[in-house]
Amino acid sequence: MPGTAELFLIMFHAEMKSSLEEVEDLVAVYKKRFNKNEITNYVYNENEAFLAQEIAGIRGIIAQIENFSAKDYQNAEDIAAVIENRVHEKAELFENPEAVYRLVHRKIQKILIYIRMRPEE
């Protein structure tokens, strides 16, 4: 059974991939709505630009966590803190949408709750 740091990384990676798919699905929904003239060009372009930033932010996070090694951390809380801090710094540095940081924060908290509830080995 993987240690908590490794389990955290596995789960966080899966959550970020799922979140990426959800945002990409939303882009497709807006495209359909635009093609059906349900939303204006202005609304479509604004949404598309915002979602493109979110997608880039999430992809960047996925790329970063693929380079993490669970062996470098004692437990899930340690690796979670490092990831959350890095995402927050990058969000400020690259002006990524605050929504990406909030998404990451929620996913981290969700995973930590699950890991803490896990029965001891």
C-alpha cells in the first residue's frame, strides 16, 4: 500500500486530470451555445479566454506534479502544503485565475480528509 505522500500525489493527479476534462467540456458547451446563437460573440469570447487561462493553469499544475517525488515528503500534509504554496505563487506570478487556486485548495482539502479517514495499516 502506498504511503500517504504517494497516495496524495496519485489522488491529486487524478483530481486535476478530472478538473481539466470538466473545464474542456465547458468550453465545448459554450461553443455549442454560440453556434446555436444562444450567446453573443462577446460572451463566447470572454468565456473562452477565461477558460483558456484555467486550462493552461491546470495543465501547468499537472506538469508540475508529474515531476514531484513522494519520497521527498514524509506525509500527505507536507506534500499538500508544498503544492498549494507553489500553485498560489504561480497564480500570482502569472496572473492565473484565482479560480484555479481555489480549485486546487478544495481538491487538496478533499484528498487530505479522505487520507485522514483511511484506516491505519
